[in-house]
Amino acid sequence: MIEKASLIGFALAFLVASFTASAIMGGAVLLGRRWLRSAGAGAERRAAAYAIMLPPTLSLSIVLVLAGYSIAGPWFGLEDHCPQHLHHLHLCLFHGASWAHQAWAVTTVAFIGTIVLTRFIHRAGTLFSARAALRRVARVSRRLASPAGEVLLAPATTPFCFVAGLFTPRIFVSTAAWEHLDEEERAAMLAHERAHAEQGDVWRRSALDMFALFGAPLFAGTLCDRWSKATERLCDHRAAV
């Protein structure tokens, strides 16, 4: 039977490995930012994305392999050393009761877990508020046909233009922005937003935000910001072509 306390050890291994790898990869991206910038917006965007996604992905893979080994090892005739090391800290689903008696391990998991949970709650709240706001804007918007697709023209005195929608991205433009631009400027603005939609930037950024929940403090947010800025430059380039 699985020892519940052993999950503390696996959680600790995952969280520490993910945060550490995130700091290392994030630091590498930041140190190489000049080279990446010269390589182009696409290269900088990919580097930031990899530095966000790889740490939790690799850490989870390692933890799953270790957990799978502790379960399947005896089935394949592999020696199970756990019974001879009941008082040693090791990653085993069946013989990890000693993790519950390690205050430092419990405290570390609780501390990092609180960071992750706080980020998740903040992100969920932001998404909920944004979705409600978009619904209100969509209800009062006038739909226009354009070469870039459907445009929702919202009556507002604040200039804005953005793409929203995970599965069916749509372009939202305020009347303040639309009415102060000529035809050529409108076409350029819509071409930029269409590039966002064609690249799937809305769902990609949402996915990155989920991976970033398990990234090192400071580095995760900075990497997401660099991804966004590189994406804007990439869309500017695509719109200009």
C-alpha cells in the first residue's frame, strides 16, 4: 500500500528541481539576451518559451520515472533495497514514512506550495475577470468584416486593440482607436492582430502561464514578459511583410 507521507518527498523533489532548473535556464536566457535579440524575435520567443516549459516538464518526468520504478521494480525482478533502509530518506512510494518526520522537508514543500497556489489563485482570478469583461465588451460591440477576420468595434473613449479568445480568437478594437486611424493605419493594426491569432498567441500564453506556476520567483515572470515582447516584435514583422 502506498505510504502517503512518501508524497512529501516526491513533491519536494519536483518543486525544488523545477524551481532550480527554472532559475538556471532563466538566468541563461537573460545572460544571452543580447545574442538572442540579434538572432531575431522568433529565436528570443522560443528561448523564453523553452526556459518556462522545460523545468516543470523535465522535473515531473524524473519524478514519475522514480515513482514508476518504486512500483514496477519488484515486478521485473529488480532488487528492492527499501526494506533495509526504512530510516533513510529516499523516494519510494511504499517506504517513505520518514519524510513526515522531517520538519525541513515539510516546511519547504509548504512554502513552495504556497507560492504555487497563490500564483494559481491570482491567475484564475485574472482569467475570470478578463472573461467577464470580454463578454460585456462583446455585447455592446458592432461586428465588422475585414481582411483580418471579424472585428468587434467597441464604443470606448480609451484607445485599445487586442486579440482574445482561446479557441476562436477575435479582434477587439475601441472606437477611440478606430476613428483616429486612416485606412492604411487600420490595415497595419489589424494585420498585427491577425498575426497574433494565426500564431495562436492567446492559448500559447495561457499555457506558458500554467507552466510558469512552477518557475522560480522573478525568473518566471521575467521570462513571460520577454516572450510577450518578442511576440509583439514578431507580429510587427509579419504585419510589415
